[in-house]
Amino acid sequence: MIASRSRARWLTVVVVLAGAAAVLGTIAFWPRGDAPELGPQSASFVDATVRSLDEDSCDTGEGDEVPCRVVTARLTSGGDEGDVVRFQVLATQTDVPDLAAGDRVVLHVSEGTPAEFRYAFVDVRRVEPLWWLVGGFVVLVLVFGRGKGARALVGLAVAAAVLIAFLVPALVHDSPAVPVTLAATALMAFAALYLSHGFNSGTTVALAGTLLGLALIAGLALGVAAALDLSGAGAGRTSALDLAADALDLRGLLVAGIVVGALGALDDVTMSQVSIVAALRRANPGLPPRLVYREATKAGRDHMASTVNTLILAYAGASLPLLLLFTQGGPSLGRLVVGDLIVVEIVRMLVGSIGLVAAVPITTALAALVLGTGEDVLARRASRGRIGVDPVEDGGASPKPRHALSRKRRRDREALPDEALTPVEK
């Protein structure tokens, strides 16, 4: 009992120190001053609603006439809101969708140019459908998750705030990517786990396992990126930052993306392992830590396999356009695989998966050692006169003491043979 409680206190101290380091890192690397320019700045953007479309032939500005559509739209934002404007969509612009009256679009404004070239199509406005999607997600989580769902949403909001207010601006200011990412993801992990699962020893164990997994993934990603000489510019997702290659640490951005991408899966794996250990304690309070670790690891292997599969498929889905390269002519498959474009995605998948796999035994070992034995829990409860205690907080609580059982349950237990009882029941 004394040993397990001592280990729990030491682990709590370590986690608190890690949290303090994350806060100090956030203060030290908090973005200050104006952010550097990452590329040429556009004039402005405005929203508009399409009113009509007409087929015509348009001048490309170089003396050539090509088929086009002249779109009439009403501005719904900006200083000229309410004005009716026209813009051209050339037949050669294959990236523009088929527009129709009533579509909401985003236009680029170039001041000082002729009226027919002043406005240009940028994209379809998708804000409203996205809000409906977000609202549906929130309602579903609240209906099925209730209190825990609400706390999980608060944790998600905190994580988004850390990303938007600290991590991204700090990276734009070219702060060291690895320390910044570790500080930001640690804050996210603290918020997500404690808000969702409460302040107890089980959550602290899961948080410790998550922090160790994040550190492992960050170190491994940095080492692999250096060993493979990855610049981070060939991931197919930083083309807009090409002009800022000299101002930003693209390799650090690659490492940051890997760590942040693995955080959610790490939270899931570590908390699941703690819950498994707690369940084993409840089922058999007399099971020693070594056997608890062995049995919980067996259960964790199934969860680990499905989580790794989920993580790899998530990365593969996000990189699906790159997979189309395998079906095209040109370089051989072997040359494509070892190229920077594909290697970056392979590193994302494998480094994140390695961190997940390592988190299972690490978290399970911590839980088996820190949460204490069933006999310790019974002794502590008896000494305090406590009956209904959170099983995870109390290290995986055993059944209630004998005197708290109903008469019927005592009669049923006395009718069982001795070999059917656990050591504490005997």
C-alpha cells in the first residue's frame, strides 16, 4: 500500500513538472511582434451571390479571344456591398466548378485594373454548410455523451485555441518547431484528458503515458527526418509556402504535423489501457501487478492493432491524391517510393504508429504499478470507512467490503464452493 501510494505521488509530481514546463515553454515561445510575410499579399477578397451567367467570348488580355462565361453577381461583403459586378470564367479554367444562379462565391479584387478584369473567381463560399456540419456534430456528441461529451467538447475547444493562438503563430515566427510543438501538444493533452475523465490517478497515468509517447514520436520524427535528409517541402501540402522556404523551418513543420496528428490516437490508447487495468483490479483485487500488466497488455494488443490501422488509413486517405502517382506513367514504383514526395507520407504513418505501439506497454506498466493492488484498496477504504469510491481513482477498486453486502448477496456467496471465490472473498 505504501509503495503504490508513493509511486502515485511521484508520478503526480512528474506530471505537474511536465505541465509547468509546457506552460513555461508557451510563455517563452509566445509569438511577439509582427509575423513575417510568407509570400505576396493579395489585394482583397469579397463575397458575392451569382445572379446570372451568359456564354460569350472573352479577351485573355493578350489579344486572343476564347470561349467564356460572363457571370453577373451581387456583392455581399466589402466596401461596395450591394453592387452588381461581372467577372469572366474562361473555358480554359478547368478548376472552376459549374456555377448557377444563387451560388455563393468568393471573388478576388484587383484594384486599378479594367472593370472586366477587376473581379476573379477564387472559390465557392462554404461557410454555411460547414456551420451546419459543426452543429450536427456538437448535438450528436451532447446527446450521446451527455456530461462527458460536453467536457470533451470543451477540451476540443481548448486544443483548437492552443493551435490557433499559439502553435501556428509561433511556427510562423520561426520559433524552434520541436519545443513549441511539445509545449502545445502537452497543453492539449492536459485539457483533453482531465476535462474528459476528471482529476484522478487513472487520468494522471494516462497523461503520463501520452506525454512519453509524444516525446518519443517527436524525437523519432526529428531523427528520421535528419537521417533521410527530408526537407519537408515535398509533402505536397506546402506549395503555398514555397516562397517562405528561407523564412520557415519546413522540416520542423513536418515534425510538428506528425506529433499533432498522433495526439488524438495517443489519448485514446493510453486511457483505454488505464481502464483495462482498473477493470482487472475490480474483477480480481488479489492479482499482482506483474499479472495485471500481462493481462492488460494482451487486451491492449487488439486495441493497438485497430488503432494503428486507423491511423495509417487516415494518413493514406489524406494523401490519396499522391497514391494516384502509382497509376500513372513516368518514374518506376521504386523511384517514386524513395522520392521526397512519398517518403514524407511514409514517415508520417510509421513514426506515428511506432509511438502508438510503444505507448501501450509504457502506460500499462505505469498503471499496474501506480494504481496499487486490490488488497491495498480494500485496506485504504476500511481505514477511511469509505464505500462508494471511483474505481479508477482508487486504483481499480475491488468489490465492496463484506459488511456492506446485502443479506441476499452474502447468502449467495456462502453457497459457492471455496474454489469459486477470489482471495478477498474467502
